[in-house]
Amino acid sequence: MSVSLLLITHDNIGTALMDTARAMLGDTPMQVDIIAVHRGNNPDDVVASAERIINNHEQTLVLTDMYGSTPSNIACRLHTQANVRVVGGINLPMLIRVLNYPRLSLDELVDKAISGGRDGVLSCKTEQD
């Protein structure tokens, strides 16, 4: 089964990350939808929009930004569906990792997302350190 990707983030974070990923990869190997959550959006309306997107796909991996924030809380409301998984803490390494493995199963993509996000956080040391 093919997996689609849904980014639910504050403002234009998802769009900026996806634009950067497209510039780096030159291609988007899977269906990607983005929902920008702005101050003043009604969370119930955003959930309804996300559900419409999810209903058009077999399986969906939802990536969201800061866990516990409004976009994350919206994304977590989608987790009750059997064909949806949600991962919080999106960063560029996480997104690139997911996009590099478009043929994996939904659960395997969850693992790739988490490892990509975690492995992409490093301390940059100088020679003096």
C-alpha cells in the first residue's frame, strides 16, 4: 500500500521544509499535503480538513512540529484512524529521511521519521572542543 505524507505545522513551517526538501531532492516521491495552522484557526475546522485529506489516501503519515502545540494536538486527534500514524518534532533531516523511503510500510516510515529526526540533531564541535 502506498503511504502519503501530511504535514501539520505552525504557519508556513511545513511549506518551508517541503520547499527545501524539493530543492534538495529534485523530486517528491510520494504524495505530500500541507496544512498550515494559524493563530485564530478553529481546531475542529482544521481536523475536518485533515480528515478530508486522509480519506483520499490509503495510509497517511502525519508529521507535525512541536509536540503539545495546537498543530500537534490537531494531528494527534487523527491518530485514532487505523491508517494514520503521527510523529511530532518535524525537522528537515526527518522529512528527507521519510522522502528517501517512499516504498516502506507506514510503520516502517514511522521508524525512519524518528531515526531521521533524532540522528539529524548533532553538536557541531570545533577542533578546540
